[in-house]
Amino acid sequence: MPYFESPVDGTRLHFVDYGPASGQVIVFVNSSYFGTEMWEYQMLPLAEAGFRCVGFDRRGHGRSDDVWDGFDLDSLADDVDGLLRHLDLRQVTLVGHSLGTAEVVRCLTRHGAGRVARVALVAGMAPGPARSADHPTGVDPALVEAGNAEFRRDRAAFFADGARAFFALGLPGNELSEAYVQSMVDRCHGATARAGAALGDLVVTLNVAPEIAKLDLPVLVVHGTHDASAPIELTGRRAAELAPDSTFKVYENAGHGLFATHRERLTADLREFAEGR
């Protein structure tokens, strides 16, 4: 199976590379807990349409190495850049979901946009949901820490109990089979307890607002009105307002898992954006 070594510490990271090698490149950066399988409703149809779709399992996730270190935002961003360099990818549309949006932003501000043409922030945690000096209306960091404590206490229950809110099930347009939802709960366990806990701790102090304001390339922000994990007013709307060249698309009734509930719309929006339209 294809792997590359992290430039940070040599951690072996698994990647997938779908579609024609000559196609326009879209690189996907995952949410916490999930591997590249979370993007099946985007990567497969886009690859079939002629795009080169690349993604990788974050350290401690999926088929990548189980490690203790490297879960700070700089190291995670270096892993993203390492993939771009390993495959020598150019003119990339870089797509992140949830915490993956912060990795995308940090990758650009840390390594530059020489390989990246445009960025999509999907249901993003960026700029950061928690209260900070420049975000006084954010969530009390103590509430984020309490959620992290619940994760450490019983992560199986954390995943199972949170699935309904994650996909905003019960709202119009959010129909998913029980089998699919259960499969995604199961896939969350593809991330190690160490990886999940470390990423949860990262969210407490996450603040990439100054970095988003410096992005000098087109930015697509996609967010759901009923995102319980990253409330739209604290994350998506702020990101769209901060980015100098942004397009903001709001999905009515969508939750954090809009990559599944609103799969066709998201895939179409990503295709249009990647084509520069």
C-alpha cells in the first residue's frame, strides 16, 4: 500500500491517489477520528470525472502509524505539506473538514502557497470555536475541556451518542441509513485514543484567525446552519469574513457531517470551485 514518511519524524503515513495522474488535483484533509474513507462521496465521483483525488490518514488514524508525538498544529501541517511534496503536486485545490481546515490554513502560512491554487474549508473548526482575546463571544474553553473529559472517560459512548447531532439527523434533507451512521461510528475507532485526545486538546486553544486573514488565494467556505460541532457563527462565518477572497456557501439544515447528508451538493460545489468557476 502507498505510504510516505512524515518530514517531522519519519512517521509512516498512508495515502490514497485516485483518478488520472494528469487530472486537476484535489487534496482532502480529514476530520478528527476519520481516515480518507470519510470522503467517499466526493473522491470517487470526482475521480471518475477526471480529477486526481488524493488524501491521507493523519498520524494515529486509519492505516497510518500509531505514534505518541506530533499532534501539535505545526507538525500536522508539516505532514500535509509532506504529502504535497512527496507526490510533487501542483496547482492543488486543498480541501479540509473540521479540524482539518486548521491544518490546511497552517500548512499555507507555514509553507507558502507555491503548490496550492485554492482552498476549501468545509464545516471547519477554523478559525477556532473557543473564546480568546480576539474572539470574546466564543465558547467557554471549559466547555470544550469538559467534552474532552467525556471523550477520555468513554470514547465509545462519545462517538455513539454524538452521531445524531453530528449529521443533524431528523432535519429535512438529512436522511441517512442506520447502517451508514453505524459504519461511521465504527470508523471513528480507527483513530487511537491518544490521537483523539490530543486533537481534542488542540481545539481548546485553536486560533488561526490571523492566518486566515493573510491567505492570498481563493477560499471556499462551506458550512451548515445546524453544525453542532463547529457552530456556524463561531467558525464558518468568521472564516468567510476573515479571508480576503472568500466565497461563503451556507447549507440549510446541514450538520457537521454534511459530506454525507449533502453529498451531491458538496461534490458539485467542490468541482465548480476546483475548476475555477
